[in-house]
Amino acid sequence: MAPLGQGKEGDSRFFTTQKKGEMHELRMELHSSDRAVKVDAVKKVIASMTVGKDVSMLFTDVLNCVQTGNIELKKLVYLYLINYAKTQPELTLLAVNTFVKDASDANPLIRALAVRTMGCIRVDRITEYLCEPLSRALRDDDPYVRKTAAVCVAKLYDIAPDLVVERGFLEILHDLISDSNPSVVANGVAALSEIAETSGKDVMRISASVLQKLLAALNECTEWGQVFILDSLAKYTPADGREAEGIIERVTPRLQHANSAVVMSAVKVILSYMELMGSANSDSIRHLTRKLAPPLVTLLNSEPEIQYVALRNINLIVQKRPHILENEIKVFFCKYNDPIYVKLEKLEIIIKLVTEKNIDQVLLELKEYATEVDVDFVRKAVSAVGRCAVKLERAAERCIGVLLELIQTKVNYVVQESVIVIKDIFRRYPNRYESIIATLCDNLDTLDEPLAKASMIWIIGEYAERIDNADELLDTFLETFEEEDPAVQLQLLTATVKCFLKDPEDTQDMVQRVLDMATEESDNPDLRDRGFIYWRLLSTDPEAAKMVVLGDKPVIEDDTFKLDPALLNVLIGQIATLSSVYHKPPEAFVVRRGAGEDKEQEDDDDDDEYDVGDSAGGTGGGVDLLDMGGMDLNKGATGTGKYEPHAPMNRVCGPEKSGGLEIMAGFRQYKKKIRMDMKVNNISSSHEIASLAIQLNKNSFGLSPASQQMICNPPVGQGQSGDTHVELTTTPNMLAPIPAGQPASPQVQVAIKNMQSGNVFYFAVNFNLEALFSPEGAMERSVFIESWKSIDDRNELYGTVSDLPKDSVDIDEVTKKFKANNIFFIARRPVPNAEGQEVVYFSMRTFTGMEFLAELTFKQGVNACKVCLKTENSAYGVLAKTSIESILRD
């Protein structure tokens, strides 16, 4: 006989498209006296709800079905209630009596179900009825009810933390850690851990007796219960090395567990405690090191996704303790059917584990990878050979031998990647392996990628005296100078100047041609600046030019262990979490919501989630998609007061270049207009300065003068000073192209003509981006949230501003200061789990339509601030961050 409510097709039939008028039919079926029909009707309602149909109009009809002894039907009705309780809070109250009654049912499954459902319904008025049944459930005779109730306490703390403390539920949770049932212990630990994270307080309070109970439960509870207990142990600080060793001994058997999450949590505990054991226990640490290797190796036999997570964690572990896997490098050799993301991660670990003992087998393996079909993987493999050379001085010659063999294959992308890494080897070991330059020069024709060309040109310029036809080789590149990538042009310019300084007679015409192209025909400000610098150096002091251009360069360092030690220690404590996969601390990508702050169900309708009326400073409780719960939208949004933007004036031109005038210049915004302020000091000019003419070169901001005349009123006589200014506009025609992947240059090149003497002089002045921020740039909070979510994490910039003045650590004062510079306040909130810390969000938009979003973190009593900036306009991100930092320091 088929189970109740199921036909031959099973429950999948409830998801088939229903005909018109189904709501009326469902309502009739829900009131049927036949239990099988009623169960089928509720299943149809749940199926419709699951696929996104609105079945809230059946709320009272479904609710009536809750009065039943059938546990299957009761579960379905409770599932429906959890989903629609938020939109129908008044009607949900009608089910309270059923919940309370079910919480005292003779069947422990129904008692647990009632308590679990009441905890999941996030309606304040239900909460007050939950306390009594929850209190009974926490002391229930059945362990299933107790373990369900333990999790329910964490859910209740999320809604009403004060109520949990007031009713003594935290103390009961502590008692549950001593429970005879290991599943109850595990859930008690999980609930306390969740509450500790939400509140930022140490509610776990692991004492010696509690520690023994946790370790005892570890052997008996489920695998996920073991993960909760191990994570709690990882946060515990043993009293001394002996206690740490005792705990490790009890945790070590978990390394053999079949569940990879248990294994990684056990590894985390052991690594954390090894730090506390100290050098006195070196034998024990060596013994543990040997024990950690096999479970980590075993993880690499799992599915590719688990392999990747394991490899990201192993990447951290080998940076902290490379000896653990020093003899296991072979297990990280790539298999032919590994996905590319696994292969690339294995390559990183191979480079970290390579030593002089195993370099030969690693090079054989890397050479094999370089013949594969995946171009990206081949490039990484060739690059890995170079990184091995940079890391191991004694093996560098063997690595170069492999690279030369790869160059002989004549495979285009292999040759190009080899040239790039050989340049790094030359920088690491100058004047040691230059004999291979001839081989590189034979392959010039195959180079067509900018990075490879730039590397080869650097080699030619650096070792021009050893290459007989260096000038001819450079000449072949100069034929296409104007079409080349900016990186290639910059290298060509420098290499040509190097050649000239080493052999002036044969290369004078070539250097003249390059300097002409760089300074007169190029729109790239970096190239022009470098060209002018070289020109002036060569024309005024060739010896100084030699010291600058041909001077000794610092030897590059091996960046294999590239994580900051402090960050690495944080990440070791986060093993088996997302932090260990991202290699970022949790606060870099998670903003926690504080306890008691409202949060919508994840599956709410999109229109509710993006309700602008509730989010932009209204009184409603709008959804907080960035977890900005608890933000005060009005606090901090005050007037600008004493803060008025001023131009940061810098000396940009001396009297020796401008016919006796000293010029100070800077940018600011005045009455919604961008302007450049200038201070003119007449040092030695015999002419009174009454007017100046100004012209700007193309720049990263599209700035041009609204008028080309600048009036000095009164005129500035010799020995006097005067102020003048010019209003600027933004036009697309004046926008200089920004090379791909390069930050925008802040420099604005200016030409000034003294109308009295006819003298023309030039200077460059850095533009401060806040002068471009529009006063119309305020952003709705809902738009800010959407924008923040949509911007890729790769477009994030971080920085810390220290030694701030007093008014720059007062959030209200910062908000006024920012508002004066058209940086608009969005919201502020305290940081959970971090006492005295607050986060503030700001937005800014330029006259040219670029948007920047900023998150500032302040800590009470600390005169510093962390800045996180996000923008789609990544080329201008650094300039925007610099503007924020300079305003804070001002």
C-alpha cells in the first residue's frame, strides 16, 4: 500500500502546473474531512509556495489544519506558518495555543517540532509565548527535545537578547554542556558559540570541568557536533603547554575522521595549540608535525571542490609550518584530469615546498606541464620555474636550463612567458647568467605581447654593452613605437637612454628620435613626464643622468611567503572557514548583524527587500541587505559648520623657470564650480603682473579652463605677492586615455604665458579628486546597498590613516567635514564583537558621473581610521581613497 498522500508518481506530482481556479479548489480540499485529501492539499500549497506563487490568501485555511494528530500534516502546516508569519503576524497569533499545547504533547517529536517552529517565526509577539515552552523543553526528559531547544535559544537571542538573559536561558545552556547526551552537549556548544559571535561577549566561559566534558562528548557526538566542539576548543587558550598537549592528545584521533570538516577543525586546534607549547616541547611538536601530514594528504583524494578548499587551507599551513608537508611534495603534482583551479592551487603549494633536495623532480614535473594544452596553466608552469630560480639560488642555473629548453620549443606563449621570468632572474642575480641573452635575442620575432616585449627591451637596455647590435634591436621596436602598449613605450624610452649613456656616438640620433616621440607625439602623461625628465638630465648633466639611469638597482626578493605574519596567524585561527579560502580576515568580507536587529527572511519577495520607502531614512523596518542593521540614518547627518573646502597649495614653479615668478597652485570647489587657485610671488621680474594666459594639456579628468585669461588685481610688482584663479570645466575632448590596468595620473600639465613679458613657462600640479565631487552626488541608501553588492571585491581598496587630529576621530565632525567636500553620509552602526568600534558609510559622485562608495571604521580612543573604498571606476580608486585620507588628516 502506498504511503498516505502519495501515488505512483510520488510528491513530484504536486509541482506540475495547476489549472485556473486552483485556489478555490485548494480551499475546498483544505476543509475536507478526508485526512488524505487534506494532506495532499497542504502539499500542493507548499509546492506552490516553493515555486514562488503567492498562497498567503489560504493562511487561515491552512492554519485550521494544524489541529491534527498527524505529524506529517503538522510539519507541513508549520512550514507554511514559518514562511508567511512575517506578512501575517496577527493571524499567526491564532496558532499560539496550538504551539503551546504541542510543546506539552506526549510525543517528543511533536514537542521538539513546536519549539523549533516557534523559534523560527521571527515575530515579536510570538516571542513572549515562546519562553515558557522553551524553558520546559530545555529541561525535558527526552534528549531530542533538549538539543532542539538549545538551538532555539540562539534563535531567540537573535530576536530578543535581553529576554534570553532575563529568563536565565544562558545559564541553562551552560548546564546543557554537562548533559549526559553528547548531541545535546554539541548543540549547547553550537548555541553558545553563535550567541558569543552575535553579542561579542565570551559567553562560553570554558572552565577546567567544562573542558573535560567537551572532550568527553567529542568521542560520542555526531560529526557536525564534533565540528562545533572543536571550533570552540580552537578559541580556548590553555593555561600552559602541558594542558595544550593534553587537549591535543584527545583531539588527535579526529584527524582520522571521514568527514573533511572534522579533520580541518582538528588541524586548526592542533596548529593553534602548537604555538603555546613553545620551544621546550620541540620533540612533541616534531611528533605532531608527522601526524598532521597524512590527514592533509588524504583530503586530496576527495572531490575537486573539497580538494580546492583543502589546498587553500594547506597553502596557509605550509606558510606557517612548511616542515609538516616538506616530504609530501609529490602528492601536489597535478593529475591530467584535475580542474584548472585545483592545478593552479597545487602549483602555488609546489613553489612553497620546493627545496634544493627536490628541485630536480619539481623541474621535471613543471617541464611536463609546459607541454599541456591549457595555455593559462602552461604560462603558470613556466612562471613557476622562474619563481623556483628566484627562491633557490643554488638551483637557479638548472631552472635557467629548463627555461632555455622551453624556449627551443618555439611555442609562442611559452617563449614569451620564459622571457618574462628570465628578466626576474636577471634582477635577482645580476651579472651571473647573461650568457643566455643571445638565445633570447634570436627569438625577438616571436614576441607580440606587451609584457614579454617590455621584459626583452629591459634586458637589451640593461645589458646593451654586452650585445653587439643592441641599438639595431631597439631600432626594430622603435619602428612601431606609436602603436605599442604604454608599458612597452616606457621601457623603450628607458632602454634607449641607457644605450645612449653607454654608447653616445652610435645612438645619438636614436635617442633624439625617441625623446621627440615621447614628448611631442604622445598623449600619455607618464611617458611625456619621463621623456622630459630624461631630456633635461641629458642636456644639463650627463653624469647625473648616468647615476640615475644606470645606478645599481635593488635585488628583487622571493615573494613565495607573501602573507603578512600577523594576518597569517589570524587566518590559521580561521582554518575551515571562508576566511581560509579567501585568504582574508572575516571583517574584510562580512559585516555582522547585531543581536536584536531585524532581518528579513532570505526568501522574501524582491519588491519587499528593495522597499526604498523603508530604507532611505523612513520609519519602517526595511531589509538590510548589507547587514547594516542598527544604523542610525540621521545621527551624523548634520551641517558642515566651520568646514569649508580649500585648495591644497603647492609650489609648482620656481623663479628660475618662469622669468622671476614663484607659483603656488591647487584645486578646490567654490560655489559648485571647479577652480584652480594660484598664488603669484614676483621675486625678480621687472614687469608688473596684471594678467596671465593659461592652457591645460589633456588630463585624466577632462579639465580645461572656462576662460584662458587670469587677472591679477591689483597687479603684482617686484617683491610683491598676489592671488588669482581660473574656473575649470570638464569636457570629453580634454580627457587623456588611461592605459589598461594602470591608475589614473593625478597630474595636470599647465602652460602659463606672462602677458606683460611674453614669457611662457610650464609646470605640473596634482589634482585632488574631491574638487571634482558633485554637490548633487547624494545617494539613496537602497541604491547604495545595491551598488555596494554589485561591485566586484577586486575593485576594493583598503588603507589605514593614523595620527589623525582630534576632530577626525569624532564621527559627527568627520561627517560635517566630508559634507563640505561633497562626500555624503549614508549610515553608521556599531561593530558587533568589537567593543568601541563603529562603521560609517559614505558615497560620492563626480561631475563626470563616477561613483565611489566608502566604509570607514573608527575605534574609540584610537586616533586612526580604516578606509575601505569600492568603485567600478578602478583607475580612479586610488585618487578617491587619497582624497578621503587627506580630508581626514586636514
